[in-house]
Amino acid sequence: MSGFQEFAGFVSQWTLPATILLIVVWGAWRRVPMYESFITGAKEGFSVAVMIIPYLVAILFAIKIFVAGGIFEDMKLLAEAVLRQFDMERFAQTFDLLPLAFTRPLSGSGARGVMLEIFDQHGPDSFLGQTASLMMGSTETTFYVLTVYFGSVNISKIRHTLSACLIADVAGVIASLFLGYALYGHLAAAAVAK
């Protein structure tokens, strides 16, 4: 295991507990009644969850139509053809991540299903499995968030939000591929050698 992998493992192990501890310490320093604030937020969260159900049903219906139509498989085939024109066969195994990259902005549960298919085909500890996990954590369900949350507060003009979110998703996909090769490139090389 390289030094970078050990450092990344250490940081990922302590990020969430350190963040929670920071919030608790900050709240105590500001003399915020933390338990009461937590209960109030939980009550508000329940009412928001009930309010967004119609928007959630609408976006999940739209996603099912796209998946049933096979558009993601067609996009994968098109991307493979384009990248092969540039003589990039060494990255051919990353084509299996394209459906995940296309599904993730639409649906978290749909993307999770795609990721589990990748795990079934290649294994969760493979290069593709590890990189798919990175991609899930590096991107957001953009259309879901815009539809559900903007719709629940009746915002119809989203201005530059969609373009900014999609740019962030593309950056997340690129970063996850870069980190996948940096952290798990030896697994990719072993898979190609087989």
C-alpha cells in the first residue's frame, strides 16, 4: 500500500467523526441548545419529506422511462465509438462506468443499482468497483435535487443552477477517474494483463 493510499484511508476514516465533533464543539461554544435544535430540525425534516413526495414520484417516473428505453446503453456505445477513434483502448474498461456517470445526475437509487451491477460483474474490490464508489461520492443527483427541492418551494426559474451543477458533476466524474487510477491503477493494470 502506497503512502498516498494510507493517507487517504486515514483522512476518510476521521473526516466524519471530526466534522461531527466540530459541530458539537462549535454549538457548545455558541451556547446553542443542541438537543432542542436537533429535535426541531427533525420535526421540520419530516414535514419537508411529506411535502416533496409528489415531486419525487415525478422524477422517479421520468428516470424509469429513460432506463426502460435503453438510452443509457446507447450513450455508452456512442462514447465507446468516439473514444476508440482517438486510440484510447487502454481506458476501455472505464466505459463500464459511463452508465453510472449518466445515471447519477438523475437518480441516487438508479445510480446505486448501476453501481451494484458493476460490483456483480467486476467485484467491489476491483478497479471498476472502487472507482464506481468514488464516482458515487463525488457526484450529485442534480436533476433530482432541482426537481424535488426547487419544486417544493415553488422556484421555477433556476437561472444558472443547472449548468453549475452539471459542471460540478463532470468535475466529480473526472476527479473520481483520476483518483481511481491514482489509488487503484495497479488493479486496472492487473485486469488488463489477464
